[in-house]
Amino acid sequence: MVHKFLKGICPRYDRSIMSQNTKKPYDLPDWPAEAEQTQEAPRPRRKRRAPAEPEDLWGKLRNAKEAAMYQVLGTEAAQRGMRLSIAAQTSNAYFLLRSLDLQLSTAERTVKTRTDALRIYTARYEQGLISELDLSRAKTEVETAKTALYQTRISRDAAESALEALLGRSPKDIMDGTVQRGMTLESIPTPPVIPAGVPSDLLERRPDIQQAEMSVKSANANIGVAKAAWFPAISLTGLFGVVSPELHTLMSNPLQTWSYGGAASVPLLDFGRVKYGVEAAEAKQRESLATYEKTVQGAFKEMRDALTRQQEMSNVVASLERMVKELRLSVELANPRYDNGYSSSLEVLDAERSLFDSEMQLAAARSERLSSIVNVCLALGGGWK
């Protein structure tokens, strides 16, 4: 089944293919449309000889065929690019969903922990052991965690529906939210590291570069088609294999307007129509060349950005993992100190708040690290192998 996102580009590809398959019904027998039953069956008439096709003296037909071929190849490259883009978007959407699942789990656990702590603070306040300020701070931390929980639910629901749409699911599945989860974000293996010395020639595999290249080649061929319009399209031979009248007249009187039979006609005095056609084709070629250069520059920019992000996101994840480890230790140390009266409740709340924020950041960073590898593969046109 064709992916729904490809339905917009596949018809353009089919149209490019079908435009090359024109038929020429020259040799069909000419039969009467209807025949009465009382009459004799009509005999088929003599086959009509196909009109002599104009000779491609100036390369117009050859260049037109090349231009159409390159257009088809460019459409194929665009189709590959669309498939690669959908695959990358789907992978990134899945990583984001698993990250939000982890953030939601963290927020739910934090809300439960802070709600339990608020009960203890409330009991101590009623006993006169803590001030109203400490109780107010504990209530604030509970509401802060709940706000993060609600916002995470909204983000996760949006990510889940986006992934359903990328997978081409039915409207019912999108409404029900039936995306099956796989491995947790923490259990996903460490992404591979791109080896050193990857050649820049791999960028030539990018579909957008291939599409831009085919556009330049098609524009070059169209210049030949436009220039061929300066010359008349004639047939070299007539019906019986002799020199055609068009060719004979061309040699004897080359300054008149050509218009013979079924052959194409080109007036030599056309008030600049052919000249402007050639200039338009050349302008289109320059535009295609500029687009190709811009596409190549964009490819190198995307490659550099993807490599930098992949490298730095690995550092970010490692730094956040160390931070979370230390903050968990701080929370474990702060609670006994508060229970024994060596520190205030503010110290405990600050440690718990910092741990919660760091855990949420770590979940998001792990997703971004995985997505950075996907973006590197996308920038290389599908990978580095």
C-alpha cells in the first residue's frame, strides 16, 4: 500500500512516465463505421501509409527526449527523498514519544512523592513544628509538579497522534491512541558513532541533490529544443521514397516561410518568438544551476549541523546523567538532615526540585541524541555505508 504522504508525489511520477508513451496510429486499417446486413461484407481498404515524419536534423526531438528523461529521473529522486524524509520523521516521532512517556512517568512519581510529603508537612504545621511559610512552599511544589504533569500529558498526546498519522493509521486508531510501545528510552542501545574519514562524496546520494542535478540536465536539453526552433522541420523523402518537395524548396528558396503538408512550419520572420524562447530556456538553465548550487551548499550545512549536534548531544546526555546521580545523592542526604533538625525544609525542597528538573531534561536529551543520529543519516542520504 502506498503511504498516504507519498500519494502527492507518486501521481507526478506516473504522469512523467506516461507522457513518454504516446501512440501513433498510422497503420490502422480504415473500415466503415457500420455495414448493413443485406450488403456484402466490405473489403478493407488499402492501408494508409504513414505520413513521412520530419527528420530530426537539428536535434529537436533528441533534446526533447533527453529533457523528458531527466524530468522523470528527477521525479524518481523526489520520490526517494519523500520516502527518506517520512522514515526520518517517523523515527524522530517515536523517540519523542518514548521521551515524553519517561517524562510523564517522572512527573507522576514526583507528584506522588510531593503529595505524601505535603501530608507530613501539614501534620507538623498543625503540631506547631514548622511555620506557615514552610507549609506554603510544600504546597507550591506540589502544584508545580502537577502543572508539569498536565503539560506533559498534552505533549505526549500530540506526539502519539503525530506518530499515528505518520504511520498511516485510520482515523479510529488516531482517536483511540493505540501506538504500541517497544523498548523504554533507557533500554535503547547506545547509538553508533560515525567513523572518521567519511567522504563527502556520500552527499551525492542525497535525493535533493540528484533531483537538482536532473533539473539542470533537463534545462540544458531544453535549450537545444528551443534553438532547434530556428530551423524548419521537414521530411527528407516523400511518399514514394523520392526527395520531398520541402527539401527541394529549402535548397532552392531558403528565405520563404515553411509550411508543407503535415510537416511543422517555422517562419523565419517570427518577430522574435524563437529568440525569446531560446533566452527563456537559457534563463531556466541558469535558474536550475543556481538551485543546484544552493542545494549542494544546503547539504553541506545540514551535514555539518547534524554532525555537531550528534557529538554535542552525547556530551549533554553524559553531563546530565552525572548531574542526576549527584542530585539523587543530595536528596538522600537532605532528608535525614531535615529530620534531625540540621537543615530547613527549603534545603530539601530545593534538592528535590533540582532533581525533578534534571530528570526531565535527561529524558528529553536522550531523545534528542537518538534523533541526532537519524538526522545524520538523513543528511547523508540514507547512511554512511
